Amino acid sequence: MAILLCSAVSAQRNSVKRLIREGVSAEGVHSVNLKSNGLPIELSGEKVRVDGVELFFFDDESPKPSKERFLQAVGKLDDPDFETWFDTGKDGMRIWVLKKKGRRKTDEIVAIVTGDKPGIIRFKGSLSRDLIQKIVPAIQ
């Protein structure tokens, strides 16, 4: 009985991984996936190495039902492995920045954007808390 209950609860959750997997495959979505082993990039004047950057978004030409399914899935997001770092909104657009829980160095950051052109940006790598605190004001 406990196993059935756990699997029912887990089936109702919408994880970040699932949200990205379903979003990337949605009709009318544009996506870019850069994977590397320590790609050097500059963020807020500091050079860091990231293992991957993934981006997908819907635009004005994307089918409305695809956007609506994505936005509904965002509304049901419940991933115990991530915590909301901050969220902000302006002119009908909202941005949530989530980070993987539990470590001094963050190995995954996910920015979820809603509004007319919703999408997700995900960074994987070893990003220090100090660096992320420099990036956050630029996103807001």
C-alpha cells in the first residue's frame, strides 16, 4: 500500500527534468543544447567553466496549446531537489531562478520564464554562491 501511495505522489509531481524534457519536445519550441566538459564562459566579469547550457523558448509563432501546456506544467512544478533562489515579475512576465539544493558550489541553475514567450535556461557546472549573487541582479 505504501509503495502505491509513493508512486501516486511521485506521478503527480512535475520535476525540473520532466519539465525540460517535455518542453524541448513540444511543438513550436526553439531549443539549443550546448554540452561540453568545462566550457569557459564569462559571467558578470568572472571566468567560469560550465558543463552545459540548455535553452528552449516559445515565440509568437509557437502554437498556443503548446505554450499553455508548458505554463500549466510550470504551475505544477514540485521538485524536492531544487529550491527557489528568487523570483521576479514585470509586465506580464515572471522569472523563477531555481538552484539544486544542498551544496556550497551549485552544479545546476534553472531559470524559468513565463509570459508571452515562455521558456527555460539551464546551466550545469560548478558555480559559486558569490558568482551567482553577482548574476542575480542582472537577471532581475
